[in-house]
Amino acid sequence: MTLTTVAAYFLIFVFFIIERLLRKGKQALSLKPGVADAGSSPILWFGGAINLLLIIVAPTLNTYQIGHWRNAYIGWVGLILMLGGIVMRYWAAKTLGEFYTRTLQIIEGQEIVTQAPYNLIRHPGYLGTSLIGIGTALAVTNWVVVLAFIVIELASKAYRIKAEEKMLSAKFGEQYKDYSSKTWKLIPYIF
């Protein structure tokens, strides 16, 4: 097992601790999805479970030369992406505060948050977790794992974003439409 793989495992552990500490209040900790969730939470959780399994299996795949990259720099790039993703996710969660929940739901008194990073990206938390996931896949230096992560990340996040934007549009109407016209969904100047 490489140093970057061990470091990736440690950063995943740190991420889970940070995630738990950032959630405030009963609704934020609840795993019960609202109607607007449209099954997106179980899809994210299932995709995350598959990704974790892939990360655990990656050293074995590498031992048998299945998808292994023999370039240590790729692993270090992955760790940098992971750190950037953790910072982005933390920033997004801290900015949302009490509105930061595990499932799609509107909390009483919720409003559209437009402070940075939400002034540029509508879903910076998802960008953060995608960077963590892809960075982790790179850190274990296995291209099979990277490809699987990219497919799982794109599919699950696209579905989640669609459900979330539908929920927010229904709740905030023109105000959300105006906010959406001034921001990017996930990646500035691209998407």
C-alpha cells in the first residue's frame, strides 16, 4: 500500500468527522428524506458505498496489476484534490449553517444563501465531495477506480442537483430563477 493511499484513507476519516461536526440541529442530522428528495439521498449513499468499496479494494487491484498506475505524482495530485475538496465542502457547509442537511428538505426560515462560495456556484458542497472522490481515486493510483468514480460521481450528482433545483425552484420561484441566472451549477464558467 502506497503512502498516498494511506493518506487518502486518513483524509476520508477526517472528512467524515468534519461532516458530522458541521451538522447542527435535528433536521440537519436526520436521514429521513423529504418528498422533494426524489430518491436522491439513497442514490448518493449507494454511490458513496460503492466508491468506498472501490477505495478499499484498490490496493488489491494494484497488487494484481489491474488498472495500477506506476506514477507516484498522480497519487500526490489526488491528495491535493482531496484537500481542496475538503476545504470547499467545509466552506459551503459553514456558509449554509443550519440549512446544511443530509437529505433534500427545506428548513423553516430557510432562504437563498448568496454569500461566497454560493455567489458563484449553486452547489459548492457537491463540487467539494466530487473533488474528494476523484482525488481519492487518483491517490490510490488506479485508473479503473478513477473511471468508476467519475461515472458514479457524474450520475449521482447530476440526479441530485436536478432534484435539488426542482425543490428550490418550487419553494423560491422567481427569486431562485434570478439567483440561478447569475450563478453556475457546479463548475464556474463551464457548468
